Amino acid sequence: MLDTSARLLRLLSLLQTPRSWPGSELAERLGVSGRTVRNDVDRLRELGYPVDATRGATGGYRLGAGAAMPPLLLDDEEAVAVTIALRTAAQGAVPGAEETSLRALAKLEQVLPSRLRRRVRTLMAYTVAVRPDRPVPAVSADVLTVLVSACRDRERLRFDYLDHAGSPTRRLVEPYRAVNWGRRWYLVAWDVEREDWRTFRVDRIEPRTPTGPRFAPREPPGGDVSAYVSQRVSSAAWRYHARVVVRAPAAAVIERINPAVGTVEAVDADSCVLVTGADTVQTLAVYLGMLDFDFEVSEPGELVTHLRRLADRYARSTPAIRRGGKTRQAR
């Protein structure tokens, strides 16, 4: 028989289902008497849960909406945020999680005060999500669960994988984290055979079970797994790569760039090297100009040529002006 605390949690879980529960059915589910059910309902009410009771053949207990959120460790703003997140998940952010998200959403919306329910419905009715210009590959909730379970249990993972060229490979890894970035999921793992950290797209992974032996955890790459993924994912798609000497302290340059733009390596107290890239040299030039520091670029040649062209264009855009009878070049 369940102790009082476990029984209260079980009762609360039943009441969160959107239906009325006859006292006799609750007593049977919990394995207690009807009097104990009534006492437990009173305890939930004392804790702030609005349990409604109706008499008659169709009556029973159900969890209602109160004037304030019951003690779920959520304030009003958090409750709204969680509700919106569940609605988004229910719309297919992770295929396979829609039904679970809907069940959780139904439980939460049932106890939302009317003022919060109105806010949530207004947000959902008057906001529109722009669909991606390209279809986002579906990620199986089952696959994602296998990956994060292996991360949690620190067990080696074997899986079939399609590389960027679409060629099938088989990998043996020590999984570290699953990261959501840019509407895609990635697995960060130590590749046992290549003896290095790797990033794998989850939609290209087909796990092989059972998982392997346990492993000792390693220090995450770069100390920040999210920055590591954003930089690796961005650089993999770059058409042009550049190594730029910047005449400024590394800390100052780091403050001005997003981790997805590149990495910074200190040279001395007054200079550093920025390893960066982009799809076009025009975009690279914009990144460098926004640094607002002196820099030197030797490659790629296309970027050097473009920067020289820009320098000439900017010089022509500031023609000489006359002041006091003398001609000066604008600065």
C-alpha cells in the first residue's frame, strides 16, 4: 500500500486527467477506503490544489481552475512559457512527441487561471511562425531518447551514419550531449576510432542496440558544448575560410563576435588570430569591418581582392573637400 506522500502524488496525477473521478473508483485505484480518499482530497485542497466535487450519478472529483496557480513551482510567467513551449512541441517540433506534449498541455491548461489561459490563447491566435524555406529533416523521438539515455548512462554507442556525401558509415562513440541548434539536433560525441570529438546530425543516425560498455567521462570540447556545435556546424557549411590577424587583444575580439562566426586564438597581449569563414567573401568582409579593429588578411585570395576593391570604393566615396581655400581629403 502506498504511503501518504506517494498516494497524494498518485491521486493528483489521476485528478489531472480531464475527467470526473467517482470516489469509489479513486478508492479502488489507490487501494484505500472512501474516507481516506476524502481526507486526501482535503489535504490537496490545503496545499492549494482546487479539487472540485459534485454529487450525483455523474458526479465525482476533478481538478479545477483556481484563482491562482497551484504550487507547481511555476509562477505566472513560467506557466505561460511552458504552455507555449508545449503547444509548439505538439505541432511537430520533434515527430513522435506530439501526443505526449498534448497530454501534458491538457493537464497544464486545465489548472491555468482564466487570466493566464486568455493570455496563452491570445499569443497563439495572433502569432504566426514562418515555415523554413527548406524542409527540416525529421528527428525520431525514439532515436533522440536512445541517444540521451546513452549520454546519461555513459555507455558507448554504435550507430549507422550517413555522412555529408550521403555515404553510409558505422561509428563507435562515447556520447556526451544532444544539442538543438538551427532547427536541427546534433550529437556531440568522442569518436573512438578517430580519437577525436565529432558532431553528428541526429536525423542521419540509426542506433544499434544494445549499447556498449560504460566509459569514463571526458572534458567537453572547448569547455562549452553549445559554442562548439554552433562553430562546427557553421564552419562545415562555409565556402570560404580565412585566418585573420587582428591587432587587438583576444578578449576584446571575443566580445564582438558570435561563436558561430569563428574562433579566436591569442598571439600576444595586443593581437590575436581569428579563424572564420562564410558562404561569400562579401559576408566575410562585413564581419571583419564590424570588428572595428585593424587586421591583416593574406588568404583566401578572393577575400584579399574583394577587400582591396572595397578600399578603393570607400576612398572614392569620400572626395576631397575645400576648406578655407585649401583642399583636404575627407577622413
